[in-house]
Amino acid sequence: MKTDNVHYTTFTGWIEPPADVAPPLGGDLTCDVAVIGGGLNGMSTALRLAERGQDVVLLEAEFCGHGSSSRNAGQLAGAPGGDLQLLNLLSGKKMPGMMRLAEHAAHHVEDLIKRLDIDCDYEPTGNTFAAVSRGQMGRVQRVAKIVRSAGGQVEVGTSEELGIPRGFVGGMREIVGGTMNPGKFTLGVRRALLDSSARIFEQTKVTDIAGQGSGVVISTPRGQLRANRVVLATNAFSGEWDITPKHLSVPIYVIEVETEPIAPERLAALGWSSRSGLVTQHNIMENYRLTSRNSIVFGVRRLERGTSFPLPLKTPDPAIVEELAKGFATRFPALANVAVERAWGGWIAITSSWLPLAGQVGDNVFYSIACNGHGLAQAPYIGSMIADLIVDGERHEDPDVVWAKKPKFPRPVMMGRLGLRLVWMLDRFNDRINGSRRNARRGAELAA
Ligand SMILES: Cc1cc2nc3c(=O)[nH]c(=O)nc-3n(C[C@H](O)[C@H](O)[C@H](O)COP(=O)(O)OP(=O)(O)OC[C@H]3O[C@@H](n4cnc5c(N)ncnc54)[C@H](O)[C@@H]3O)c2cc1C
């Protein structure tokens, strides 16, 4: 695969930044509810509060959609993330709640796309847990059993049966969800928010939040905002103030790349008739999806730990892009001569359970700052339910499974550089064994 002419960007490959960035907060202000962070989480919270007649102000360090909300792979998941076998083993009772949350979150986003009339190339294809080996297929079958008994809607089959590329053995397709251009979706939500009664200040980085009387005071470089309640929706950047629970998550940088446009007949020859997004069953997944530009966006495979705040504005490491390209050539041998056109990455807040976390500190601080790799569906859904909780004073039952009642978290163990390297090595070791088995099978077939 060609990687000699890649356009590296510090933003995203899906969209250009908006031309109408709102001015910063330029003085002191008061409001009922302040929302910090203008990703899908914060924007959905603020939009819902505004729609329900609340006096809301949103503060965003750059522009709404600058974070991972517009950088992700655009795979709207209909099942929970993380290691579902481990989750089932450690807290099987949570599985039905997690399934319900995941499916409702995906439907919520589909409804939002319709209601706000957002053109984001959404295709309700579902996403497939795709197996690259017989070992991974065994895991997929075990996961499918768990998902079904938790009430999830999935189908299991070979690659031909599921309409996924022949480089995969088979998989489990989540019926709910699909793929979209997340940049267009995020800009659509931003547009609705700017058109709402919420007051939006972009280019406004919050530097401190402190309790004062029955409310909070939020400091920014050019002014202070006093609010009765605050919602923290700053994702990976959340380690920046004392009010945030400690060890809730760690910042991890992940990468997506996009191929050049591929001739339709070459895409058709892959057998990818379902157009379903794919995630492999490695410990650190690879993801692959088709786009409306006749390209394939793919990524992750390697995680980079952020070690100090503020997190740097980065372009992807070319060595990781090279490695992703090698993985692509293995899964899609017929496209091994296609070029990588662009590469970008973003920071995600990852929890030790790989599940989202939200909660409340005291009466007036709410947070939803760690949606891991499933925030495209779950961040907007949880955000809108926090808004409902603020207005109604009662929590909907869906976020129960992610609500941190006692916000005390152990230091994450496997998220250090060494731990991540070991997990990556384990994946590559398994890939090598599977590669040799595949070659041996091909040799035996040829000999016969
Ligand atoms: C490369 C990549 C691929 C992914 N793929 C998928 C996928 O296919 N499917 C899926 O479901 N999820 C995926 N994710 C995860 C998903 O994108 C996130 O979980 C989700 O976008 C989180 O939304 P958010 O609003 O919480 O955070 P963000 O979108 O990161 O928003 C946080 C915002 O807070 C602002 N902010 C931070 N600090 C401050 C401050 N001090 N003051 C003011 N503002 C501040 C930031 O500027 C940012 O705009 C992926 C993520 C990445 C990076």
C-alpha cells in the first residue's frame, strides 16, 4: 500500500473547520446551567436544555466539534464497547442495561439526524464484529451468545452470508446502527445549537471551576461565568481541574486514515455488499468502513497514551500509518496497491472498564467525560439525558449502568505505555500465527 504522499492533518479528514467560529466570552456573565466542552456530548446537553426552555451557556476551547466528535470513524454502534466476555464475567448483571443503552443511543442519534435534518451520509447498515481468523470467529460466537441473552439484535454468519469482504472469516452484525460522516453530523448539531436559544462562546478555554455558595464560578482568560449548575463534557481533556474525579479515565490518541477513491468495480469485487462497518476482534481493534467518497476509512490498531496536560495537538506518527497500511493490505489483498490519501487522529478518554462513565458530584456538578470508542452514539444520548435530569430532577433508567455513584476509581493498570505495547505485541503474535496457518492451508489446497 502506498504511503508516500499522505496528507497529515491536526484536525480531521471528514470536514473543514467551520468559517463562522463564535467569539469568546469577553466579560462576566451569569446563567442557570453552564456546559463545558462543545463535542457531541456537551452540544447535545446544551441543545436539549435550550429546547426545554433553560437558560444555558456553552463554553468551548476551540470550536464546537473540534474534538473527537468530528474525528472518529463514523461507526454508530448498536452494542456496548469493550471486552464483552470480560464484562459479562465480571458484571453480567449489567449486560442487559448496557445493551439497552447502546441500542437506544444509536436510535437516539438516528432520530436526531432526522429531526435536525442533518445530511451526514448516514447508512443504517449496522456494524460487524469481524473475525480475521478461526480463533476470532470462536470469540465472535461466544460474544453473540452473550449479546443475544442480554436482548441484543445480532446476526452471525460467514463473510458471504453477512456480505462482508472475503478477507474476513465471518462475524456478528449488530442490526442497529450504521455508518456516517461524523464531521458532517457534528457540524449539523453545531448549527442547530447556534440557532437555538443557548448562548455559545467558542475560543473560550475554561481554566478553573470552583464552588461558590450554592453555585459554581467558571474562569476563562477574559471573563468569569457564574452558574447554578455545571455539566463537564470535556472528554480526554478532563484531567485539567480539581473538581473532576481522579483516575476516571486516561487520554489515549487514536488514528484513522483514508484511502484514495477506489474504482467502484474494484470495491464491488470485495463482496462487501452489506456496506456494514467492521471492527476486528483483536485486543486493540482494527476498524474498516466504506465512505460515500468511494474510499475506505480505517484505523486504530495501536494506542498512544497521553502523559501530560494540556494534551498536544498532534498529527499521526507516520510509523503507525505505515503499520495500519500493512494491516489493510493483509485484510484487503486485492487493494494492496491503493494509496493512503490522508491521516488524522484524536484524543479519547478511556476508562479501565472500556465503558462510558457519567455522574454527579454534589448537587450542582454533572459530568459525562469518558465515552471511550463508542461516543458517537452514547455521548449525545447521555448528554441529552443529563439535560433531562437537570430539568426533571429525576434520572432516566438508561444511564444507570454508567452512572458512577461513588466517583472513586483505581489507577488504570493496562493503560501505561508498557501495558499498551504488550497488548499490541500479543495481537501481532496472534496475527503471525494466523498468517502461517492461512499460508499452510493455501499450500495444502494447492498441493491437493
Ligand atoms: C480517531 C477516533 C475514532 C473513533 N471512532 C469512533 C467510532 O467509530 N464510533 C464511536 O462511537 N466512537 C468513536 N470514537 C469515539 C468518539 O468520537 C468519542 O467517544 C466522542 O466523540 C466523545 O464526544 P465528546 O463530546 O465527549 O468529546 P469531544 O468531541 O472530544 O469534545 C470535547 C470538547 O471539549 C472541549 N474542551 C476540552 N477542554 C476544554 C476546556 N478546558 N474548556 C472548554 N472546552 C474544552 C474540546 O475542545 C472538545 O471540543 C472515536 C474517536 C477517535 C478519536
